[in-house]
Amino acid sequence: MDWLDEVKWDAQGLVPVIAQEVGSNDVLMFAFMNREALAKTAELGEAVYWSRSRGRLWHKGEESGHFQKVREMRLDCDKDVVLLKVEQLGHDSENASIACHTGRHSCFFHRLDAGTWQTVEPVLVDPERIYK
Amino acid sequence: MDWLDEVKWDAQGLVPVIAQEVGSNDVLMFAFMNREALAKTAELGEAVYWSRSRGRLWHKGEESGHFQKVREMRLDCDKDVVLLKVEQLGHDSENASIACHTGRHSCFFHRLDAGTWQTVEPVLVDPERIYK
């Protein structure tokens, strides 16, 4: 049986994917894959998602250069959620890994503090420098 | 503006939620919340999900005793995914934290190895001892 057939795709043919950084174990982002995206991810060794807004495959880093090298792929107990352990590439010669389109390390930069969402992670590189 | 109003609920009124263990930073599980579940989670300081299969609120641990004490709540850049940082309770006097209904630490216990999903995490407590 093909490993792709074991994944329980949802009604839209998608599976939720969590990207976690190897080493720090930080959760970087969350997205979806279809079967083709997951196959491509395994083939390339780099994360390829399905962009629901653009309706096409999205090779993470194709515009920003912030590719995700996949070190390990996990599937949960119900076989309907994927966890990628990735090496997150950053910008140019700078060392910091950047997963978020806002130029931050992780997409999860809002923290609930006393009943309001506060921005608690710095912008490492101005998005205008990333997407030009 | 209420912090719950800032969350971008999907067409079913749900938001995907990732539970990550404080300290180890291990990703433990993935589930959904509706507005009531997220409000309850904040109120109790323990994870309350929306069970899509049972169609009701699911106070994680209500059957197993494996409650999740919420130490921090995060929201992503698009405000449509929640990350909970939790202290995962285990079983009885044993120390190991157990998030998965299979008796394992994490739900993400299948690893893709040479084209097949392998089970790579041990069962810490027999589910028959957990659910009785």
C-alpha cells in the first residue's frame, strides 16, 4: 500500500500540516497539502503546500527564498494530520530562520495577554526586502 | 473589541488548534475549537475542544484524566490558527505526559521511513487502563 493512500484526506482532498523547526522545536506555521503537494514534498525534501487562496501548489520559499528543508515527516494517530520537522531557511546571509510572511521567525506571534492579543515576536527582516 | 472576535472562524465556526508541550516543545495533538470551546479554555485554564465526531464540547481529559493545563495561547499571522502551550498531565502517579488516546506521549507517532509509516513512539499506558 502506498504511504500516500494511508493519509486520510478531507472532503476537499486536503490534510492539515504543522511545520516545526528541528532543534528549537518551535512551531513555525500551519498550512494544507493535497496529495500532489505531499508527494512533491517527499520527492524534493522541501515543503510544498497547497495554497487554498491561490488554488495552486505553493513551494514554500519560491518568492521569499525561505525554503523549508524537510528532515522528518510524521502522521498522527488518526492519520489525518501531518507534522513536518524542518530546517527553516532565513534571509540572505543572516542567520535567523524566517517562516512568516511578516518577516518573523514563526507565524504564531500573537499572545493572549490579559484579554488582548499582543504581538510578542520581532520582525527580523522587513517584508519589503523579502518580497520585491 | 473582544479577543474572541479577532479569531477568524471558518465556515463551520471552527478554528484549528495545535497543542504544544511547555518545556519539551513537543507537538502533542491537533484538534478544533469553536467559539464556546475557546472561551471555556481561557476561563478554565484547561483545553476544551470541539469534537467534530461527537458534535459536542470535549474537555480534554474528561475521560482519561489527561487534562491539559494551558500556560499560553497564541494566534498566527492570519488569526485563523491557535497554538496552545500546555502542561500535559499523565496517568495516576506516573510522570510521563500522555496526550494521545493510544496511551502515547504525542499523537504524532508515525514517521515516514523509506516510504512507509512506522510507529516510533512507545505506548506508555495501555488504553484499557486509561478508559475503563
